[in-house]
Amino acid sequence: MDTMDFSFTRQAAAFLIVCSCLCVSAEVSTPAGVTLLPPVQPENGPQSYPNAKKSNLPVFTINYSRIQIPFEITLWMLLASFAKVGFHVYHKITIWVPESCLLISIGLIVGGIMYSVHEEPPAVLSNSVFFLYILPPMISIFSSGLLLKCIKTSSSPFSVQVFWFAVVGTLWNSIGIGISLFGICQIEAFGVQDINLQENLLFASIISAVDPVAVLTVFEDVSVNEQLYIVVFGECLFNDAVTVVLYNMFSFVAEMPVVEPVDVFLGMARFLVVGLGGMGFGILFGFVASFTTRFTSKVREIEPLFIFMYSYLAYLVAELFAISSIMAIVCCALTMKYYVEENVSQRSCTTIRHVVKMLSSISETVIFFFLGVVTITTEHEWNWGYLLFTLLFAFIWRSLGVLVLIPIINPFRTIPLNLKDQFGLAYGGLRGAISFALAFTLPESIVRKHLFVTATIAVILFTVFLQGISIRPLIELINVRRTNRKEDLINVEIHRRMMEHTMTGIEDICGQWSHFYWKDKFMKFNNRFLRRILIRDSRPESGIVALYKKLELQNAMEILDSVSGDISSAPAIVSLHEEKKGSAKPMKKFLAKDLNNMHNILSKNMYSIRQRTVAYTNKHALPNESQNREILIRRHSSIRRSFRPGSFQSTVPKSQKYFSLPPGQSLGSKFPSARQSYADDHEATSEVGYPLRLPQSNHPRCSTSGAVMPLHRLNTLNEFPSVEVLNEKSPSHSASQDSSLPDCHFSTNNNSSADDLRNEEGEEQRPLPPSPALVAEPRNNTHGNPLLRRPQWNQKK
Amino acid sequence: MYFLHKRCYRNAVKPVCEQKSLLPLNIQPQTEKCSFPVFFLFLVVEQVKHTPTCVLPLRCRKENLENIPALAENPIKNQIIEAFFDKRNQHGNEVGSFQEIGFEQFVMVMSHFRPPNLKTTKEEKQEMRKEKLRFLFNMHDTDGDGIITLQEYRKVVEELLSNSGAMDQDAAHEIADAAMLEVASTNVPQMSPEDHYEGITFQHFEQILKDLEMETRMFIRFLDVDTTTMHCGKATS
């Protein structure tokens, strides 16, 4: 383990050097222009103008002071984004080292350079800038999709426990750390007696904000169990809100000379008002936004704008009343997510998602980057005692909090969190951007501001680097319960529905109403009133139908994806796939004009097959049903392969035998592994199975079809590449595809791709049934037109 | 253990005790003012049973359950009601269905929905999961032959979808077919062309739902517990 880590860190270090070289070059090329100029202008700004005194018209003027602030901000963002691009050149590094670590490292390097040339970092981060411009997008990422996913996947009472841990846990942390630090301050040896209790509490509230991004990425990657994930997630979400509330409160209190007991109660009351008020505003604005989008069908271009403006408005209004703006924006986003998505077009949805993602990642990047820079350039007040004790207390109180608070809620949980989960929870307490930003924007009136900033940075660096890097190996080591969250099976959806109804029904019979009852009531209310008001086309859609449609569309989309040479749609789809990797299961979005194509392809491919399966599941057996299934599966696999044409080449030797297996498992989430294993089994058994079955079959047609069977596989395999080529040639053809398939296919089969050839070779190496006729026949058919078979089957049926 | 709502107890037990003539009868879950949940009535009667005046146990028929107003909108109402009268859900080996059930049978059915607690071991959890799956399976398998046929499956899906109104029957059938195909392809990979997939057996049912988390879903936890006023003599686990 250690050696691995070591070798890895060396690798990382090597990469970092490369990265930093890149960045230095970027630094030289971009901010150099900035760094040279700024000393000239702030005072001399007007003096760059004196050219004008001369009578003739200036041909060339420089007015840097005018653009200085936005210019520098842009350059900073660009630099940070370059750094981010750099990490992903070699993707393995981001698996092992959290991105925040890397960003901070780069920031440190840049800061070192700036320090050596005595350059001040720009004032990107002032109090109002942070709260008004950087925080909202950072928050919005969480609400954008993750939370809803969590709510969807678990019907367990979500909110209470999450709230418990987020609110009580954060309070626990802040107060615990604050008071113990106050105790430390009383020790004379450290020389910090001047820090009073309020300031300690303020500081504690700053460093109890947990940064979710790093932990959640790790959790998602190793797919820890849902419960743990949700608790951590909810903690991160609400903890920010609680922290900011506490921060505001304490920073107010810290300036008061004397604190009276009444103030404590007022503080508590205020805490409630701030939290609930924020929620209320958020939901209100969410409804208003949903209602607005009901009427935007004619002006699709500005739909995303509405969404952003309303959430930002919610944020600002909440700020106006000095209530929790984070809560407001989160609740607003949640409400909107629920209703708006059905009102706006697919295109707008994609836009919104992308913009939110972009904004949040930019602000996050900038903050971490900035953290690195500031660590070097700002003046520090070192006080080892205070610093070390801060680190210690931050860790101890978090662990204690988990150990004490979790057993309290465990009895109320359906699945209690065990010790391993608790360890994951305690260890996942990384501090991040919010802490830093809050510390950095502390008012100057606090005497020991520099000490606080230093201590905060120390805590952040410590947790992000040490815990962030080691959490993944640790979680894998202690083997925290995992979950597999792939619920794309139709059956699963049906039965989940069934269970819900059953539980509601039984509760009705018993006369006991627990959360199923309330869920049911809410859904009824929702369907009856809210949806009718807020959604344009408000037919309640059953989850099953939705899933079914989604699956079908997904299939179609994959076909289309592999097919389309349409440039306009390509980038969107590609980026969506990347997004898919990142967040586990976003709904697929389509460009509207592609929908028709999809439906056409669907009706040609999927529908007919499904129709026939009706027959075969009936008592009347259909002789060549396996072909149908074959097609379905074959199609999936070939789609999967065509997803990653690059990887196909390399995996051919391995998959010669199981030629239809997907080259990588990475797409497994889309097609549940059950199906994969099915394909696997099937391939493995079919080699034996078909020849064996052959003599038994006395049905004439069956015997022939049995003989042809292996070659059908071949055909269906070819089916896809050929359709691809076909559609590339004539995308508009897809409507008339069925009729044109045979002729087209002849042409395409001639110039069939290398993949196909390779596959056929692989196929022929398979131990086929020894009969010469059998061997001969596949050959015939591969030379013949594979796709011709499909119409044939239809006729047979 | 089963508990009752305190307020309900006050409102209902007293009247029941006062008119003892009420007892040997079919229960009427609906009275003019409030509709008594069946379970509640059962408990009341079980309590009253121990008083010397009334000894006859309460029986419950299908009609009684059907009259529960809250149940009216449930799309799979029939299956739920059937489940209570199904002998397969009595943890015995019997097949068939009861005409009327008593408290014991009712509790047996309800026992499928025990929530797990901290002390339940892994094996017990597995067992509970299996029980719950079995319960679900029985709800699907209406004719009791141990196989969910396509017709049965279709019917369920249709009922599940009947809420959403606009759905036509074909779509429901399609979905059921697709789901059936899914089961078939997952479970019987090496199916030869002559075979046909008869239907979902319990093993296949378990297999297809193995990823579905049941623990958080199929359980009833009684809120408003009030141990002092009410606990039932029939305290099963």
C-alpha cells in the first residue's frame, strides 16, 4: 500500500511539474502583461492620457485602467481553467488526487512566482463579490441535479435525518470547536488571550463548513451505499447554509461589546427565521419561475435566462432581508427542477444544465486557485499552538459529532449506519472553498484576522491534501458497504411502483399513516393543483411509462449517436455522454428535431421485435424466437461497441470469441449487467448448445434455422455498421429506411468497415459445427446481404 | 406488537364496549361519522374479547375491506385485498383463499411488513426479504400456479397505469411485454428456439429484483405509538 502510494505520488509529482511548466508558460504569456502594467496605472491612470494634451489626434492610446478589473478577472479565470484542462490531459491523476488539491498546488506555484516579483493578487475576492457573485453558482451545482437524484432513489425519510446531521452537526462542530479553542486561548503560553469567545465561535463556524465536492466525487466513484451518500450530501448542502447563517450571526455578535443572555435567545430565533425564511422565498420563487415558463413556449431563446434570473433573484431577495440566501437558491432550484423541466424545451434544459455546471466549476476553480495564491502572498500570523489545536479540534469534534449524533438518529433509520459508514462520514469532513472565502472576507475590525486566515488555510490544506488523497484508498480498504445503483430495468420500476401502492393500500387498511400516506397525499395534491397550474401540458405521467420511454429513447439515441454525421447535434450529445459519466444518471436530453428520426428508427427496430416477443411469451412458441432476442441483444452490444470505436481495435484479440461483448465495462451502467452477463452466457453456451440441439429438432424449419443460427449472429452484427453507413450517407433517409434497406445495404456491405472484417475473421475462427454445409452457409450469407434477413423474418411471422 | 392510536381508542373502544351486541357480526368499517380502519377494529374487538361478556371473534370479509374509502383510489386495490385472503400469505403451505379472516390471519399477513431493527442479523434480513418478495410475487400470481404468466403481468401493469388515464391498453401491454422479455433474457439465456417462456417463476422473480432495495420500502412502521393505552394480547414478535 505504502509503496504504491509512494510510486504514485512520484508520478503525481512528475506530472505536477509538467503542469506547472505549462502554467508558468501560461503565466508568463498572460498575466505578464498584467503584472508589468498595474504598477503604472492605479495612480498614473489618468496620466496615460497626457498624449491628448498634444493637439493632434492620438492614433494609438492605451487606457488600461478602464478595463483593469474585468480584464484581470478574466485572465485569472482563464488561467485557472487552463490549469483544470491540464489535469484532465492525464486523467488518472484526478482519480487519485482530488482536483482541489491540484488546483491549490498550481495556485501555490503561481503564488510563489507572484511573491517573488512582489505582485499583489487582484482583489477578486472582497466580501460583496464573494457573496453576490461567486457563492450562488457554487451552490447551484448541488441543487441542480444531485439532490433530486438522491430523493428519487431513496424513499426513506430523507430530510429529517439529513437535516439533523447538517444542522445539529454543524452547530455541534462550531460550538465545540469554538469553546475548546476559547479554552486554549486562556493558556498564557500561546499568547492569544485577546481572542474572546465570540471571535472563537466565529472562527469555529468558519472552519466547520464541509466542502462536499471532493468527498462526493470519491463516494460516487467507489459507489458507497446510498444512505451514506445521502447523509454526506445533505450535510454538505445544508451545512453551507448553516455555516453562512452562523457566520453572519457570530460576526454580528463579535462586534458587540457585551453579550446578554437575551441575545442568545434572539440569536436562536434569528437562526430559525433565517433558515425557514430562506426556504420559503426559495419555494416561492421556484413556483413563480415555473409559472412563468408555462408561457414561454413561443420564446424559447430566453427560457434559460428566466431560470437563472429567478434563482438569482431569489438569492438577492433573500440577501436583502438578510435571511439564508443559500437556502433560498437551493429550494428555488429544487422547486424549479421539479416543474420547469417539463415546461421548457430539451434544448433549454441542456443549456441550463451546462451553464450551471460551467458557472459552478469556474467559481470553484477560481476559489481554490486563489486559495493557493493567497497562501503564499498574504501576510500570515503564525501561532503554532493555536494552529495545531485548531487542526486537532476540527478533527476531534467532527469524529465526536459523528460518533454521538449518528447513534441518536440510528434508531429512526430503516438501515442504520454502521461503524464503517461513520468512519467514512467523519473522515470525509474536508474543508474547502466556503471556509476559505468566509475567512478571507472577515471584517477588518477583527484584530486577529490574519491568524484566522492562516489557521483556516492550514485546516483546508491539511484536510484537502491529507484526507482528500487518502480517503479513497481508505474507503476501499475498510470496504464500506457499496451499492449498485442501476435501476434501469423496467421490472424494477414496475415493482417499485407496485410496492408503493401496496404499502399505501395496506396502510389504508390498517388505518396507520406513515410517510407513505403523506407521500401519497402530496402526490395527489401535486397532481391535482400544482401541476395543473404550473405545467403547460400537465398530464400526470406514470413513472413506469416514463422509464419505458426513456429506455426506448436511450436506445434510439444511441443508434442515432452512432449513426449521425449531423454536426450540429454531435457536440451536444458527446458532451452529454461526458456528463453522464460525471453525474450518475441524468436524463437524456435530445434535440427536438432528432426526435422524429429516433422514432422512425425505433419503429423500425425495436417495436417489431417487441411485438414478436409477445408471441413467444405466449403459449404458442415461435420457432425462431432466439433470433429476435439475438437482434435485441446484438443491437445493444453493437451499439455499445460503436460508442467507442477507438477502443474496439485494441480489444479485438480478446473478444474474438465473445465478439459481441462490449469492449469495456464502462457503459455497463446503461445496460444493466444482467444483460451483459446474458450475452456472455449465451456466447459461451451457444458454441455447445447449437450443435447439440441440432439433431433433436425435428421441425424442418427449425433445423435449417438452427444451422443458420450462428450466422444470424453474424448478420445482426453487421446490421449496425451498415445502418451507420447508410445514415451517414443520407440522414434524411431514415424515414424510408425500411424500404431502402436492401439495396443500400449491398452497396454498404462492399465497403464494409475494417471492424466488420475483423469480426468476421474472429467469427470464423470459432469452432463452428463441423458440418461442411454449415460452414459453407454462413459464408454464403455473409457475402450475401445480411440485412435482407430482416424483412424475411417479418414475412415469416 | 401492535399499538393503537389513543384518540381512536377513546372514540371507538368505549362505544364498542357499551353495545356488546355489536359483536358476532360482520364488521362495518364505515359508520356515519368516521370510518374505522379494519386493523383498528380488529384490535378493539380483540381487546373486548377478553371481557367476559363477549367471546365471539371478529371475522372480516372481502366486502368489508372493499368498502374502505381510502382504498378506493388505489389502482391495485384488488390485489391488495386478495393478498389478505390468500392462504399462501399465512406462512403455511396451504393454497387457496379464505372467505373470511380473523385477527390471526390478519396479523400473519401484516407480519410481512416488519421493519428491520438493529438486532436483525443478516440471515434474518435475507429471510425477511424473501418473505416480502414472496408476498409481492403472490400478488402477481393470481391463479396460484407458481408462475406469473404474461397475462397476469399485463393485467398488473394495466392496473398500475390505469391512474394516468391517457394511457391506452396497448402501451401497457407493450411495457409488460418488454418487462417480460427482460426477465426472460436475464434468466434463461440459453433458450432454444422451440422453448417458450412460460412465465416468471419465483426464482426468476428473485433474480430480476435482486438489485432492488426492499428494506427501505416494504415495511410499515406505526407512528403514534402509545404503549400504555393499548397493546394487543396477540403479541407476535
